[in-house]
Amino acid sequence: EFLISPTEITGAEYRAVMGSDPSVYSGGNLPVENVSWWDAIRYCNARSVREGLEPVYELPSGRCNRRRNGYRLPTEAEWLLASGDDAKSEPARNAVLGVRDTKDLPALMEIVKRGPSPVASREPNQWGLYDMAGNVWGWCEDWFDSVISYSLAHNPEGPSRGIARVVRGGSFASSISGWTKGYRTSMEPERRSRYTG
């Protein structure tokens, strides 16, 4: 069992805790993006302190102490469970995703110009969670391993080290073509992207 936010963290929520919103697309109820994995775990620690909880991450190592009661990123297996049917089939009909034809440059540029949608602007999944598919990629706790295929029975910690962290769910600019099952990829933990939050 674990608790997870029903929506992506918004730029306003991030700013309230961290003092600024690093997003390329900011304003309203948009998800925060352009944050590195390190930024995400610093946010988790700062929000934990703000709410009287124990910070989970040891900085600067990034180690996670799950015995503490503060905020943390989901493991990849937890993300899979939370995503429900969104990770088991073609992209959910309510996902905020890009286009099927990735060679249509004007359509892609229009999507990039428009950016993500406000959080919870589509219907929730079976667990009442929004934007598990699309809008912005979500950082996971785990180091990325291209060989391991996570199942709900295999958790929750993933590899003990690596060079990139798992990101899941796709973004508003992700293709809706064939590789979409679960939208799984990785990024170096210090990297920031307008598509990842």
C-alpha cells in the first residue's frame, strides 16, 4: 500500500514550496516541468519539512529512506500499479498525448507551442488518478534498467545504481504510435526537459 497524489504537481504547488516555478509552460493549473530528478527529490524533502514530515531523501547522495514518513517519488512498480489500465493497453482515450504521424512537422510544432494541459482536465483512471498517460513525463525513484521488465509482483526498488532514472507516462508531445505501452524511458537525473515533471 502507498499513497500517491491524484494529479501531477502543478507549477503553483512547486512555487509555494520552492519559491519559483522553473516551467517553460507556466501559469494556471499546469503541471510543473523542466525539473530534474534532483529538483524533484529536493521538492519532496522541502514539502515534507513544510508539512511536519520526515524528509525521505539523503542529500547529496539521493538515497531514499522509506522508513520515514515524508514525500517521495513512486518506484516504477508503484507507478505501474497506479497507472492501472493506462499501462496495459493502447494510450487511454483521456490521455494528453501528441500525434500518430511523427513526420507531420507542423502538427508537432503546434503541439510543442501549445504545451501541456491543466492537470485533471481529462477523466481520471480507474483509481481516480489523472494524467498517468500523457501531459508530462513523470520521474520515478528507480534507476533505469533496459533489461528488467517490471511487474506488480517485482518491486519495488529496481537496480541499486545506474546512469539514468526511469521516467514514465509520456507527455503532450509523445507519439501515440506502437511503442506506447506504459511510455517507459529514462533520463540522466540532472537533466531538465519541458516534457518532464
